[in-house]
Amino acid sequence: MIQQCIEMAEKKSKIVVVGVCQEDDIIRPMDATLKSLRIYFPFGYSVNDYGYILNQLENGKISAKPLISHRVSLDELPAMFTAMRSPTDQIKVIVEP
């Protein structure tokens, strides 16, 4: 996926990798070099980072809706945990009352 981001990025863009893949992720460094890309692999986030994002969500500047892959009830939650042991298309799961 990182290579796909490199291919899609405009020149002088910044790519922030916020997830960790459990398998090798192969990239072609020259592709990023020719576009003068900056690629960051942050280890964690600060309280200020969370505050900033919450503010952006609250003001409608960004939307979390594209990240939500499933909505489940409390009764469906055990089955979802079982399914996530061998994940397929789960990204963000919302538990609804």
C-alpha cells in the first residue's frame, strides 16, 4: 500500500504511514526520490494531535465516515472479534447500542 501511495502522490507531498503491516511491504525508493516525497513513520501521537483531529472532525473539515467498515450491536460484538482474528475487510468497527 505504501508503494501505491508513492505512485499516487504529487511531487513534494508528505506521506504519513499510520498503520503497521505484519508482512513485508516493498517499495521502490527511487519513485519517492524522483518526486521529492517525505515519508514519515510516526511512533505515536501526542495529546495535542488528538485535540487537533477532534477539532477538525467537530468543524466538519474531515470526515471519519470513509474509515468505518462495519457497524455492529453489542450482541454482534463477540462474532466480530472472532472474525477479526482472521481479518478481511474490517477497518474501523463501530459498536452501536
